[in-house]
Amino acid sequence: NNKLEELERAWREAVGRETASRTRVQGVKNGQLVVLVTSSALAQELTVYYKRDLIGRLREQAKVTITDLRCKVVGTLDGTPGESATAAPETAPDRPRTRSR
């Protein structure tokens, strides 16, 4: 899994701290980088606006063959490497707490 760790490091560097905290690299399959993300808005931003640049940077930094970027919206990221906190979806509305009777 040394390649995956290298790819995760390259991903964090390519997307920056804030975006990295809301994403996690799942792996590469048939040249397609699969990234777990916390919201559909973030998935769209990454795949529509930044895909080409990110693929180029990751190919260069991680030395892996990547031809496409796919984002899977998961809502929360449990067990993010190096973090124990769960990232909440940025688009989730605040919900009032209800009392149990």
C-alpha cells in the first residue's frame, strides 16, 4: 500500500488542506482514481472544474497512471487517516435537536 500512501499524500498536496479534510482517496482501478467526498457540490467542483489539472498533478507527483477522476459521495468520512473526527457534509442543514420522551 506504499503506492496508495504516496497517492494520498499527493492528493492532499494537490487539493489543499480544506478540500483534503473533506475527501479521501479510495484507490485507482483501471486508471480511474476513486475519491470519497462529503458532498455532491464538492464532487461536481472536483470533476467539472479541476479534474484535468488534478490528474496532471497526481500523475507527476505520485508517478501513477491516472486517466480519469471519479468522486463517490459518502456524506461522512469515518476513519480518515491521521484523523479520528468525522467530516460532516458541508451542505447538510443544521437540524434541531428533539427531546426523547
